[in-house]
Amino acid sequence: MQENQNLYDKVADEFRHAPDTPDVPLIVLSAMGHDATQAHLWPEEQLRQIQEAKRALHAELAAESTRGEHRILGEAGHGWLHEECPDAVLQAVNDLLHRAS
């Protein structure tokens, strides 16, 4: 719950005044699988809307770089992407290293 304490004032302000995304190799991973915590907190329809907004936001972020790519991981929930899909995370890191060399 403390994570959201300054989300709408300090963090959002930092995002609004941040420099443009550099044109570098970029892979945005979206955890779009079932998340038990989120499912417990929000009704199904609201959770669906959150997921769609997240998908759109992540696609927009990936598109900010001409070398950006958006990968959707349907097996991973919001908080555990690195544990639920470690191979996909490692593959993205390896792909970025290959593209940067």
C-alpha cells in the first residue's frame, strides 16, 4: 500500500517532466497473466480494463523507440514476471545484448 503513497504527485510529475525515451534497443515485457492479488482487489470488469490499459500503455512505450518491441507474457502476473517467466526475461536480456553489439 505504501507503494502508491506518492504515485500521483511526485512520481507522475517526474514522468511528465522526464526527457524523451532514447532511440535504443528496447523490449517492453507485459505481464498479462492471472494475478491472484489483483483479482482479489478488483472486480473482473475493472481488472479487464486495467489489463487493457496496461497493454496499450506498454505498446505505446515500446513504440517510442524505432527499435522497440512489445512482448506480452500471458503466463505471468503483475508482481512475479521474473519468477513466472524467467526464460522470457532472460531471452529479452539476451536479445537486447545482441542488438546492442
